[in-house]
Amino acid sequence: MKDRTTHGAADGRREAVAPRRTARFGRAEALRLLGTVSLGRIVFTQQALPAVRPVNHLIDGEDVIVQLHDGATLASLVTPANTAGVVVAYEADAIDPETHTGWSVMVTGYAHRVTDERELARFTARLRPWTEHPAVNAALRIRPDLVTGLRLTA
């Protein structure tokens, strides 16, 4: 079945799912939807290779705020104050595993470590870690340059 995807049935058989259509939506809708979920994936460069990590986030204006902890690979994404930042991508979605419908949002932009203590305290109070870490004490601000959104429909 080249033109159909499949999903698992309760009895372990694979059932065909009709092909899905994709429709793009704009920046405002993409950022609004991104604000409705708290978990996504950040894509960055580690030792000159692409790396992906699941992280939790919140939206602050149009910026994506990602929580960091001491010892995290992402904590190494620190740039000098006079640079544009580190280019990263961020993706989050809400796709139903049974119907294969939902949406996906991708943000690409420059990331900077949050250094303002008041901002950091505000973000720390709002972000809930998705894993337990004793030293959750830092955050990254991603300023989106490119925002794309796709809706999957039947």
C-alpha cells in the first residue's frame, strides 16, 4: 500500500489510514499553537553534528523559552554577548496517533542564554521540568526568524 500509511490496531494488526493532506498556516497561528503544548524538541549542533533533545518550553511574546539545568548538553550553548547567538531549531506538535491528524510547528532562530535574574526567576516559576534535575537554574531564549506550521487533515 504505497499511498496509505498504517497504524496498529488493538489486536496487533496494522490497519490502513487514508493519506493525509497538509495545509500551511501562518506565524501567528503557529506561535499560538506552540503555546498550547509544553514539550518539544530542540535541534542544535554538537561537535559539528546535528543533535536533538526533548525539552519543555513556554512562549514569551514571540520568543520560545527553554529550561536548562547544570550539566545539560544545551547549557553549553553559550555565546559571547556581542554575537547574534547560536542558530537552533525548535519543533513541537500535537498529532493524534490513531487518526494521524493534528499540527506541527517548526521555529528556526538564534538562541541566547537568559541572564537577567528577574526574567530567569519568572521563567523558572512558569516552566515545569519534564524530568527531575536538582539544578534547574538556566534558560535559553530562542528568537524566531523562521516560523512554519503544518496542519494534517484527513
